[in-house]
Amino acid sequence: MQITESLLLELHYIPSTLFLSEVSYVQFLERVHVSELKLRANGLWDVPHPWMNLLVPKSKIHEFADEVFGNILTDNINGPILMYPVNKTK
């Protein structure tokens, strides 16, 4: 856990946004499939659900988050949102 903490410090993340889920490797690999099953069960799988991966510069992340999570996304989002922090110096 000490290695993880030192790596997280390099990301300059907001501590209150951190959450931890311990799952097996197979559960990790199937995490999106689980969301698919939930969407199918609710009849929402055939509803358009665009998928996008973005790299956002550290200098713009607060502006991006405010706009996306404050103005664009609403409470009726019915699918997973995956965000991957990236250290651009690596």
C-alpha cells in the first residue's frame, strides 16, 4: 500500500475524490461487462451510450470537471464513466 500511496501523490489528485475497491483480477477485467448487464436488465443497453477516452491536461482538469460534471452530465446517466489519471511525464 505504501507504493500505491507514493504513486498517488505524483498525480496531485484531490484526496476527497479517491475511493478504493479491492476486487479480483477477473472482476477488474469484467467491470464494464457488469455495467452492461445492469443496462440490459433496465432495458437501456440499446439506448445510445457514446464511449470516449480523453487525456485532459492538469492545468485544465478543474475547468473540464466543472463543465462536464456540473453542466453536461445529469442525474439520469445510466452507464459507467471511466476516468484514468495520467502522469504525462511518463
